[in-house]
Amino acid sequence: MALSRQQRVWLAILPKISSVFSLFGSLWIIIEVTTEGRKIQNPYHRLLLAMSIYDTLESFWNFGSTWPIVEGSPDIIWAMGNVSTCEAQGFFLTLSVAVPIYNAMLSIYYILVINYRYTNTQLRRRVEPIMHLIAFFWSFGTASYSAATGLFNNANLWCWIAPLPLDCKDTITYGTVEEGNDNPCIRGDNVWIYRFGFYFIPLWSCIFFATACTLWVYRYVYNTDKRTLAYRRPETAGRHTSWWSNNGETSRKSKIHEASSTLRSSDKSKTPSVDSGGNQSQSSSSIGKRIDLSGSVRDVYPDDSEDDDEYLEDLNDGKDKKDTQKCEHDDKSVDSKSTLDSIDEEKVFREIDVLVASNRGDYGPNDEEEEKREESYAFGDLNDSNSGDEDEDEDPRLTNSTKSETRKNTIRAKVDEWKNRRVQYAEDMPRTYEVFKQACYYLGAFYCTHVWSTSNRIVQTIMGGGTVFPLIACHSFFDPLQGFLNYLVYQRPRIQQLRKKHPEMSWWGVMVESLRFSFMDDASRRGSKSFGSKSFGE
């Protein structure tokens, strides 16, 4: 697909814009780490420093975009370089494969520190040198080999691993000239092998590896928070279910055990006691008074829908009191933990509902009404309460509008319930919630940067050097943006602290304040202390 002149101008300008932001973010991290003595001693900040150095080199040459391309190259605007400048740009852009490698190394760092309690001394001696050597040898090895074999040529956006000319035919697919190849490559033969072998396969291996490591860390922090929550607040045990559990199996069993323990404790409060005269006396909670277990029911069923509240209200109306003794007998059969694990869970939940109702002084459910209620749930009849009052001659448009409004209200209720559960989750498990959010930002920056470049190079390989303008435009803008996205993720905790410390500040003021380096804050604090001591002495 041939690009117009205006499109080629945009492809030359977009990398310059994003490269300026990336260069700023990488240089800020370099200055921040090198000028702060405590940070330069931390392996995490040294890994981040090395990654930022590689990204600075990449951003500098990305800013050049089409300038280093050999002058006179077809369909390239503002090309004013030669073969040497083109190879230099391709060399330093190939070094950028060290950036995703360091991202993967940072994921390993998180696992070793959080999951295995590695100290900084252990990391400095055993792990950190290996990380730096892997990134260095792979990036410099692939860049040196590509430069020596003439793989760096015009790649539309800049000089990189590309064939010359762009529409030439490789020898693996079309053979040599003697075998009938009418358009052989002058330089960069079979470059698709080197593109994927030197860059894209290591790139996406690092991305998937970083994703797996982040999920591993998240699971560890989740389990730790869950144990802490169960110790500090036992009533919330089983409230939050992890996504890797077996369809909520663990949470369902915890609900059963919690419900049975609640009912056993309430039965003990109703057991007759013997006074000094040998007469039996009942507790005041069981005489002429219903026991309100609505709070306990909501603890047992914290994640259920509003249908359960309607069900409990139906039980509260009173139906048949003959099931009370049967329910008390069933409670004894559910008393042991081994029995609970072996019986049908749906039956246990049904028995728990009846037991809760009997402890409140209500009657058991009527079988016919229970069947009707189950049928209405199965068919999704949301208007059962109004079905008996509806007129046969009612306007169907009014019925449809009522159903539509009911459906909208149901969706709103589900969304509100999801928001409330998310807030509750953040309150109960703050570390897990924070790790999850940080992981989303961290991996989101990773994917946002490289998904466009990978897709564009695959399309170019399939189309024989052609491309699609929206795809290559996203590639040209997002690929040089890695350093700035790393800067935003790095600054996010500091921005949050400033927001909490100065809630009156606007977002613009917080962003400007976050640009201050740590050594500037230390100098201002030292200056304020010396000024205060001098004033006090005078």
C-alpha cells in the first residue's frame, strides 16, 4: 500500500514527539538514582538505572526517525544520511532489546524479594551480576552480528533489520538467482528470521515471563493478605475468592462451615439451663422473642444476589411449623466437618436456609411455593409480583418498556454491587489490591508499547514490505514511548503520596511537584533545619 506525502510526513514526525517524552522520563530516572546515595545501593534501582540507560540510547536515535536513512531512498521523506549513519541507528535500536530483558529481570527481583525474602546483599552477590550479563551479551551480540552481516537498512520508519530493497525476495522462500529469483536482496537477505529470532521472540518471551511472574507475586500477596484477614477478622473468612480457585469451591465450603458454626452457637444459647433449685430455665433470647440472624445470614452469603433477601422474607412470613423439629435434627447431622465435606452442597445450603429461618422463629418453606420460586428463577421472571394484577388487554408497548426498565435497574444494581465489592476488597486486602493495580499499570505499559510494533512487522512480512497506515502510525508513536511509560509507573507511588499529603493541590500542581528530585528535597530540608537552628541561636 503506497503512502501519500502527508502520511509519510506524519510517520516522520510522530517518533520525534514520543521520543522527547521518553528521553525526558529516562533521563529523570537516571538523575534520580545516581544522585541519591540510598537508591544507588539498592539492586532494584540499579536495574532500573541500567534499563533507563538503554532506553535513553534508543530514544535518542528514535528522535532521528528518517534522518539517518540513506539519502535518496524511495518513499522516504527527509532522508539525509548514508550507510554509516543508517547502520549506527540500527545498531543502537537493536540494543533496545535489553529494555524488555530488564523488565523481566525486575519481575524476578520482585519474586525473590517478596516470595523468597532475599536481602539486598544476597541479590548483589548472587543474582544481580547475572542479570546484567544476560542483558548485555544478548543485546550487544545481536546488534554486532546484524551490523557485520549488513542487516541494517531502510525499514520505513528508521534504519533497522530490513531487506534492501524492501520488496526483494528472500532466498529461503524464492531461491537464488540461478533457481529463478528475479528480485534478489542486495542486503539483508532472509531478514524475517533475524527480526523474530533476535528481537520479537525474546521480546514476547520476556513479556509473557513478566506476566507470569507478576501473577505469581500477586497470588502470594493475596494468600498472605487472606490469612492476615482471617486472623484479624474471622467473620470475613471466605468473603473473597481467588480467580484460580475451583469455581468458588473453597468459598462455598467456607460458607457451609461458617453457617453451621453460627447455627450451633445459636442452639447453645437456646439450651435450657438448670438453676440451683433444680428447675430448668430458658435464656431470654428464646422466650417469646425471635432471634434476628439477618446479619449472620449476610455474613454467610456476602456475595449472593438480592434474591436471597427475598427468599428470607418469604421464610419470615410463616408457613408450616412441623419442619422445625426436623430441621433441628438435620442440624445435628451437619454438625461434623467430615460429614459436611461428603454430602451434597446444594442440599446443605437448602438445609441452612431452613435452619436459619427456624432459629428466627419462622416456619419452614412450603414445597409448592418453593418449586414456583425455583421455576421463576430458572426462567428469569422478574415481574412475578405483578403477574397476577396484569390486565389481559394491557398495552404490549407498556409491557416492553416495563421489562426494559426492569432490565436496566437490574444492570445498575449489579454494577453498584460490583463497585461495593471492589471497595470492600480494597479495604479488606489493601496490599493485594495495590499489587494488583501496580501490576496492571506495569504490564499495561509493556503491552501498549510493543503490541503495535510486533503487529506491524508481521503485516510487513506477510505483505512483502507493504503496510497499513493506521498500524504503522501507532507503531511509530508508541514504540519510542517506553521510557516515558516507565517513568509514569515509577512515579505513581510518589504522586499518590503527594495527593494524600496535599489534597488541596490540583493534578497539575501534583505533577509539577513530583518532578523535584530527591536531592533537591534533602537540600531544602537541610536548609530549613540550619535556618531554624540559626534563628533559634540568635
